[in-house]
Amino acid sequence: MNKDKWNAISKEDQATIMQINKEWVEKQAKLWSQLDKEAEAFSAEKGVKIIKASKEEEARIAEIMKEILPAYVKDMKAKGLPGDKALEFCLEYIRTHP
């Protein structure tokens, strides 16, 4: 839903939507986790080998992303969107949900 549509609905309806979102965020996360497990099991049955990146590889990619992320923020701000807040939200989520 875009911001104009959101602002066009009543505060009561906005509050209802926000409450539903709070209730479903955990349910949806659990569903995604279950689907991931099922996909991994299916892949293993088909002979697919899943390889986890090493800490060194994760660090290397994190360094590459440090150059890309400011460009994302700049592009989003140019569109009038809060790219810095979106990035901050994502990074905080990653830190708190390893």
C-alpha cells in the first residue's frame, strides 16, 4: 500500500491493520522457516548440496556491501523515500536475528 492510500483510510482502519500485522509477523516468519526446512529437505533428496559461506567469505561480502549500501540510500532519498531508515532497520534486524 502506498502512502497516499494509507493516509486515505481512517485511523481506526489503520490501527486495525497495524494490529493484524503485529499478530501475523511471527506466524509468517514461522511459516517461512518451515518452508525453508522443507525446501532444504527436498533439495537434499535431489542431491543438491547446500554450502554455508565461511566467516571469511561473509566478511568479504560485508566489505563489498559497505560500498553498495550508501548508493542505495542515495537512490532512495532521490525518490523521496527514507532509504537511510530502511537500511538502518535491516541492519538492526540482522544484528538482532543472526
